[in-house]
Amino acid sequence: MVEAKTCSFCFEKIQPGTGRMYIKKDGRSYNFCSTKCFKNLVDLKRVPRRTKWSKNYQKG
């Protein structure tokens, strides 16, 4: 049975066999549904709570 995963940035469900896994040197692992989410978290260091298109966006 394949485990269902969610994107670490936008919290969308990731289909089995797709997406990208990123593991930091300290052992934390992140799953991403797209390159857009990967670049926003890793390269641009954006916070999901402040990004309007993510599900974790908080107004106010």
C-alpha cells in the first residue's frame, strides 16, 4: 500500500509516484507537489502562512 503524502508548502495531496522529496542535512524531510512549491520554500525562503495561494494562508 502506498502512503498518501501532502505538500510541505501548499498542503495539497501528492499523487503516488509524483512530486519531489527534499532532505536537509539535519534529517528533516520535505515533500513537494511541484517545482513552484519547492522554489518558494527552499530557494526563496518564503513562509506558507504569508503566501496567498497556499492553503495555509492566514489573513490579517
